[in-house]
Amino acid sequence: MQTHLSLSVWAALLTLGSMLFLPSSPWWGKQIARLGSKPVVLWALGGYGASFMLLGLGSLLLATNAVTGVVGLAY
């Protein structure tokens, strides 16, 4: 399956997800101080996994041309 997205677009998507952590890091620090590190790490890993599942679902929809008319990224 091909999504017709270049490697630079994929790299930008993954970089954007990583960069969104920076503005929220003070909030995560407060949560660790309040709840402890284990629950916060589990929540963060769950959110990270969910974001990759959504990225995979989006790429699957692009590859099967299910959202070609809605999103102009396919071509």
C-alpha cells in the first residue's frame, strides 16, 4: 500500500508530535509531583500508543483512497 506521501511529510508528522510535548512538559511535571511517576508514565505511553494508532489509521485510509476527496494530501 502506498499513501503517496513523501518521506519528508512523514518525518514532519512525527516531528510535530514530538515537538508538541515541549509546551506541555511543565504540566506533566506537575502531574508527576501530584500522582507519582508510574501512573503518569502509563498515561503518557497510552496516549503515545493511541496517537500512533491514529496515524496508522490515517495512513491506511489514505492508502485505500477512502479520504482522497476530503483531504487533498493523496496526490
